[in-house]
Amino acid sequence: MTTRYRVEYALKTHRRDQLIEWIKGLLAVPFVLHSQPTAAYDKRQDVLVKMASTAHRRYTEILHDVEDLINDHIAHQRDGTHTRSKLKLLVPSVGVFFTPLLLEEAFEYQDQQRRISSRRFVPPSFNDIRLILNSAQILSLVSGGPLQLVTFDGDVTLYDDGQSLTADNPVIPRILSLLAQGTKVAIVTAAGYTEAKKYYGRLYGLLESIKAAVTMQQLTSPELIILGGESNFLFQLDTSSEYLLRYVERSEWLLPEMQEWTEEDIQALLDVAEKALRECISGMELSAEILRKERAVGIIPTSAPNARKFTREQLEETVLVTQQVVEMSPAARKLPFCAFNGGNDVFVDIGDKGWGVLACQRYLGGIEGSKTLHVGDQFLSAGANDFKARLACTTAWIANPGETVQLLDELTIHSQGQR
């Protein structure tokens, strides 16, 4: 049973996406008006068919109107007046759109997959709308093509949390297909390693598959980079090196703004974050220890046999407390940071994936946000490190590695439909 506590917790601002919730509210009205929960007792045989047809029409009309509002917002963006768009008034948290969203066409596709219009008891859900938005973004990218860069998160996007990209992962042939088409690929991950060997340990299935494809001349000059620590360590594919990756010096890829981040400011911010994390460990009696890295600091579970596993609430409390403390510090006025919940740890990184994607775009030839797609699983406003990628490019919000595979298959389907 859903308790009042769980309901109120789920309604907290940091647990919601306001655009999705707003669309969900709009679609709830025709569901209430036109769904037929008593149809099983109705002798008329055409009730369900009529219900589905009417619901489909009303859902389509609403999403068409939302599509128009987004186009109006984009027009305001061009004029520098997006803060006064009607959509901004209705959804104050709405940000930048790099492309239109083909919501009406996306709904037609997802309704065939999920039978949203045919449901009598379950209204259009958060996940329904999330996937419609993903499809709308894919359709827009395909129609405005070509898609030049796809960036991926690592854990929960390409592989299960804490696991590795093994050779049998179904996402690998999809990524190889992107590379074969000339699309550049970047993995922008929170994992902050300074050695190619460690990234090879997490991504060896993909790296070895690319090497084999190059050897058999199935791929010619594929462009793959790994940006670790959100925006701190860059490695480029090099099939001739021992671990198939080459470290790229920061001087070759840092954005001008990132070059202004001094080591003194970086360590000052990490000191503030570490102090806040230690207070969370003490205050909530967490079975945790501090892990300090070159460009990050976080808490990880202790190895003690009687250590208690972190609860979701403890992880999110730690993120929100640490984020607030760091934001109020002088160090946070000098450089960006990202505090996020990794599922079984909490880390504060220097920079964020917004800067990471921007750095990838520049390093790979100055690719625009409208020609870039970032795929990730963490897009809530707090404790989610993919959220800032929305400032750099178009995005797709997936829930697990299986959805990433489905998304890439959908990209292929729509691309073939354009030919």
C-alpha cells in the first residue's frame, strides 16, 4: 500500500520533472472524461473501440498544442525573450530547447507500442510521457539530420550499476552501427580515472569490438572518446595502444572557461564538500568512508561485515545537504560542481556533464547542441548528474540499459523511414 509519507516524498520538487508532470496533468483530463472503466459490464460491443478512438484524438490534440507552445518558446529563444514565453509562464522550470519536439508524431509511435489510448484504468503515466519526449527528440534529430554526436552516461545507461560493458552487451552492435555511419560517440561518465587501464576494465567489451571491426575493415577511423569525472579526464580511442585508449592532455581539450579553474579553488571546493560529507556521516551514523580523488570527493560504503546499506533517503539527504553547503561557500562562486547520488555512494565532482558534453563537442570539431544527443538515466533536478547536459544539447532520458538499446533501435527505424 502507498503510504502518505511515500506520496508526499514523491511529490517533493527534487523528485519531479515539471514539464513531464505538467503534460501528465493535461492528459489526465481526457482520460477522466473518456475512459470507460465500466465497459466490461456494457452490452454495447463498440464502447471500447470508441473510447480508444476518442482518447487517441484528444491526446493527439493536446500534444499538438504542447508542440506549438514549444515552437513558440524556441522563437522567443531566438529573440532573447524566452523568459516571457507562454510555456515559461506555465512551466517556470523549462529550459532551452535545441530543436523542436515532434510530440504528435511521437505519440502516434508510442501509442502503437504502449496502447496508451486503450487503457481504461491507468492514465498516461510519467514513463509514458518520458518515452514520448524521447521519441519526439529522436524524430526531430532525424528530420533535421544528420546526427553528428551521441554521448552516453555509463552506469545504468550502457550497463547495470557497478558492472562493466561486456562483449555480449546488446548495446555494442548499436554503437558500432553509429560509428559505421560516421556518427561520433562519447561516453561521459562520473567514473574519474587517470589511467586508461581502469576505463578499459569497465568498457573492454566495446573497445575490443571496435578493434576487431577496424582490423576486419568494417570500421574506418571510428571516433570514440571517454570523458571521465564528468568533465575532467579525456581519453581517445587508439586501437594500437595496450588498453585501446590514449590519454589526452587537458591543454588539448579544455574550454577557455575551464582553463580559469585554478587548483587552489578546486581544492577549496573539495575541502568544503568533504567537511559536509563528514557531517552527514556523523549525523546519520552512516556506515561510510570518505574517498578523496584529484577532482572529486565522496562517500562509499565501508567494507565492515556489519555495515548497514545506505537507504535512498540517506543518499538523497546527503546530496541535498552537501549541495546546499557547497553552493553557499565562496568556492562555488568561482567554479561549477556536481553533487550526485550514484545509487550506493554520493560524490561531488568538479564541473558537470554540461561542461563535459560541451568539451566533447569542441574537441570533436565544434559540433552544435542541435546535432548532439546525450543519453542518460539521471535527469531529476537534484542528485542527478545527467541533468546539466540539457544545457549543452538534446537529451534522452532512459531508465535502464534495455531502454538504451530500444532507443538506438528507434533511431535506426526512424532514420530508415527518412530515406
